[in-house]
Amino acid sequence: MATWQCVKQCGACCNLDPADRPEIEDYLTPEELELYMSMVGEGGWCINFDHETRECRIYANRPRFCRVEPTIFEDMYGIKPEELNDFAIECCRQQIEGVYGDRSLEMLRFDQAVGF
């Protein structure tokens, strides 16, 4: 059984291009949407993403919309905790494919980490 986990130095979720998330205002509060938009930098990448280390500069203090936690996903998306694993895996796979490609090293690393 596949088990979701974040793969370090991937950063696919740090590509915040609003064009890729047309329904973002349905999930974020007005304040969160304002923060989200303020974080979008060049090429759609989060301004807090360090492209050299491929890590978040504010990881410990990142906003809730950057966190994969049962209570957050239930509140934001209506995903029940028992559904989070499969939902998070699918979300990550879609995001990694969109940013890096379905045969990228990032996708291979993610699939291996989660047990695909």
C-alpha cells in the first residue's frame, strides 16, 4: 500500500502559478488568498523557495495552505482524514507531472518514496 510522504528537495508544490489553480479562491480565505498571491514570484515559483538548495526558506513557519495535515485538508477541501493519504498522493503526482514531467527524476523519487 502506498503511503504519502513529502520528498525533500522536490519543490513541485512551491510552483504557485495561479493559472494552474483556477479555483484557489474557493479554498482560501481572503487573507490567505492575499498572502498566497504575495508569495508568487518569477515564473510562478514561491518567493520562499530556494532554487539552489531546493528547500523552503520558511518551512517551519509556512502558511497552512502549504501544509499537508489531516485537519487542514478536511477544513480546506472536505477531505476526511482516512482519505488524505490517497488524495495527497494524487495531488503530488499531478503537481510533479505538471512542473517536472511524468518521467522526471522528481516523479521517480516520489513514486519510490511512497511505495509505487
